[in-house]
Amino acid sequence: MASKALGQTRLSGYLVVVRPNEGLATRLGVTATRKVGRAVTRNRLKRQAREFFRLNRAQWPEGLDVLFVASQKAISLWPPSPAEAGRLERFLRKFARPLAGPGRGADAPR
């Protein structure tokens, strides 16, 4: 069953959609349709999005699926400015899972 999107925003020509996932890791999905350009252009945009994710993953909350959907604007707007990258990080932090408190979590008494 597909989970409902928690939110979405725009980042340098990409639509960024956030959904919860069942695991602990934050996962990435990247898509670019043929409307964006030829295969070389689409693959470059996907590589850039994956690299952005790789460099920033440690700062993002766990347990999310983050989907980057490229548009033609992404060709000229990439890479994102530090201000836009910070805006995306703040956007993703809104969806952070609460930390396990007393009596919850793996080390809770049984």
C-alpha cells in the first residue's frame, strides 16, 4: 500500500515530494521524463540529484522517502544555492520522527 505524501516543495527546478517509509533509512527516488530532454540531459539531472542527496543525507531526518521530480527548469537552475539547500533541510526536518522517550524504543524495559 502506498503511503500518502507528507508534503512537497520546489528546489532548483525539482519538485520534492516527501513520504514516510517503514525503515530507519532515508531513501531517494529521482525521476525525469522525456519532456525534460534527451537521455544525456535526464541522466545528468538524476546524477546531480543523487549527489546532492549523498552530500546532505546525514543532515536530513531518518525514515523518509524523498522523491526528486526533474523539470526543464532544473537544467539551468542546478546546483541549488546554499540558501535553497538550507530551505530544503528545514522543510525535511518538519517530518522528523519524534525521538523515543522513556518507556519507548529499543532499550525500554520489557
